[in-house]
Amino acid sequence: MAESSSSSSSPVVKSDAETEELLDRMLTRLALCDDSKLETLLSKLLPLTLSSLSTNSTAVRNKVLEILSHVNKRVKYQHEIGLPFQELWKLYTAANATAIVKNFCVMYIEMAFERLNIKEKENMAPVLIANISKLPLQHQEIILRIVAKVIGECHASQIDDEVAVKYRSVNGSQDRELFAEFCLHLMLYKQSSQGGGCSPGLSIAQSNRVAGKNPLKNEELLMRKLGVLNVVDAMELSPEPVYPLYLVASADSQEAVIKKGEELLRKKAASANLDDSNLMKQLFSLFNGTTSTENVAPESKVNPASVSLKIKLMSVFCRSITAANSFPATLQCIFGCIYGSGTTSRLKQLGMEFTVWVFKHAKNDQLKLMGPVILTGVLKLLDSYSSSDSDTIARDTKTFSFQAIGLLAQRLPHLFRDKIDMAVRLFDALKTEAESLRFVIQEATISLAAAFKGAPATVLMDLEALLLNNFQAEQNEVRLCAVRWATSLFDLKHCPSRFICMLGVADSRLDI
């Protein structure tokens, strides 16, 4: 008796022939159904039809495709006909769902979601991103675009507490990370111009992931960006994962996004650890894009960030010890500022400010790799300016350049010791540069002197002549540096240096 009861309660497995016959009857019923009753019929028919794809029978699969073709024709342009979203999502997320069932199911999930009312969409969107990291990549993109659209429609101005709790309940670290990454790419996305191309900070693949088949228009994009900022804020993520998102928002082209991004950056991400290696790696990747040394497919090559975002990023790098020790990204960043395509005078200035930071804080093993290359770039940059360049940015750029030389002379003296070229350059700069720059050049020149301690005899002889010649200069900064060099490089028995000191005693300037 128990055996009989057990066998009667177990599900009856239909043969392929029986399944095909059932599907054929369903197709007939579908064809005869009025549009007014179609939604009710599809609530049962569609999940059953899609689940039948799990069979290997070609006849069954062909019958399924025939039914789906009929459904598509009937509902494609009749958006008032709803589809069974909950049942389709249950079928898609079932543990035993096969790949082919999932592939077809996700298409109808997208269609079904579009037909839900706004409140249902608002409540279901957080459900979709739970466990999203476990979905196939292509399905992730579809689901994330669905969620982003809802966020733009529902949360551009605010997010209800009830819905916020649902987003906070997405607690899988990989799910949160994936969602935050998609939000970052959305924030970087810009409406493409007539010339086409990809947004700064994104690759073609990433742009397509955000927009899908149809590029996002300005107003729609604005709503999605504001919605994303409200949702991510409500999720209460730790500062490091959201820092890049808020920073990118603060450099957006839309005033409303900039204002919201700056507010969240200040209130929610100010405590981010700027020495977190993963955070710095992400920010450098934003700044530099895909470098020429990386071998990636053309559609996966990431463009460097926009100028406005680069300026924001530089202010972050100049506060991070980790950023100063991230070779080769550090080097690529500096050269991107100085010589990169589309660079500006402001970026050159910030590049030199970062160079000073790097020369102060880079570890010796890192500095040995970067120092000589950066020094070449600094000298080339100085050569591009004339002594008459007097605007504020040019003056600041020169200031940082001379400071960088002075710092590098202290940390890597061997780069300067074997020839007097740099000494000649700095003494000449003291004579020709604007008076406002002379103090910083003087400091750099005095710092350089220590690099020549223990220099070869031939170099020291050349320096004697250089110092004797420069002590006769009109500029008091030049004479002061000549005396400082003479007293720090040579001992009391060295006649030329003693002679310079004697002349210094008679100088009209008390400091000399």
C-alpha cells in the first residue's frame, strides 16, 4: 500500500512523443485564443514550453520554436499583454535548468519585465542582481541593463526606504562588486557624438555592455546616473568600492551629476584608504586606459579618462604613497600628463606636482626604475618653455620641475655625478628665469651640490671653472649658490674654493 502511494505521488515523466503531442495541442489552442485571453493562457503555456527545450529531441525542440514564433508575432507590438515574469524567473534560476532553457528564458524575462507596472519593476529590480555573479556574462549584461533602466525610471530623485532595504540585502561580495563595476561604467558612459567612437575611460565592449543595441540619449542617461548614485548610496557599501564611482560622477558633464557626486564623495567616501592597492590599481587603470604594452582585443582596449577626470585623479594620486610606488603605472601616468594625446597645461602642471610627490615618497627600488626616465621627461618639458612664459600654470609647472630635480639629486646622486650638465643648466636658470622662480631654483641648485661629493677629478675641475665664472654674475642668487657649492664640495686646502669664499666676504650682500 505504501509502495502504491509512493509511486502515485511521483511526477509522471512524459516521453518525447507525448511531449510533442502536448505541445502540438498547445499550439492549436494558442492559435485559436483571442488576444483578450492570451495573457492568461501564456501564464501557463510559456513556462511549460520553454522547459521542454531541456529535451534532446529535435522534433520537440522544433515544436517549441514553432510555438515561440507564434507567441512573438502575437505579443511583440501588444505591450498590454503581460508575460509571466515570476514563473519565468523561477524557471531560469532553477538548479536543474539547462543552458538552452536559460538562453531562451532570459529573452522572455526581458520582455516580461518591460510589461510589469512601475511598482513591480521597482520591487523586483533588487531581486535580479542577487546572485548575478553566478550568471553567464551575456545574461549578466541583459539583467544589469534591465535594472539600470528601472533605477533611472524610479530612483533619479530618491529611493524609498522599503526598496533601499532590498538593495542592501544584496550581500554577496561578488554581486556587489559586479554591480558597482557596472555602475562605474554607466557613469563613464557619454552620449556618442556624430563621429562615433567610445567614451573616455571605457572600451567598446564596456560601452556596449552599458547601452546594449541602442545608444543612450542625454535625458535617459542623466536619469540613470542620478538613480545609480541614489541606489549605491542606499546600499551603504564600504568607501573603497564606491570611491571611483563618486569621483567619476564629480567629473561628469551634467551639473546635477557633478553636484551629487561631490556630495557623496565628501560625505560617504572621504574615509577611503587612498593607500589601498586595489583602489589605486583601479584609478590608474582609469587614468591610463589600456597601454601599448598590453595585448588585448581591439574591442577590449580601454580609452584613457577624460581631461576633467584626469585632473580629479591627479589630486588623489598626490595624496597616496601607494600611487607613488605603483611602477609602471606611475611612470605611464606622469608621461601621460606631460606628453599624452590631448594633454593640457593644467595636466602638465599636475604631472610635475605628482613627480615631486613620487620623488619624495617612492621606495628606492621603484625610484631606480623610474627616476632616470622621468628626469629625461622633466628636462624635455623645461626645454619646451621659454624664460618669458609668465602665466600662473607655466610658472607652477616650472616650480615643480625644479623641485623634482632637487629631490632626485638627493635620492639618486649618481645620475648627476659624472658630468656637470645639470649644474650648468641650474646656474643658467638662476640668471635667466623670472625672479619669482629664483628661490626654488636656488634650493634645487644647493641640493644638487651634494650629488657631486666624490665625483671624478675631471668633473671637479670643470666645477671649479663653473663656480669661478658664476661668482661674477650680477644675480645675487647665483653668487650665493657658488659660495655654497665651494664650501660644501671642497676642503679648506682647496685654493680655488678659498678664493671664492674670500670674494664672498667682500660681497655687498650680507647673506653671501
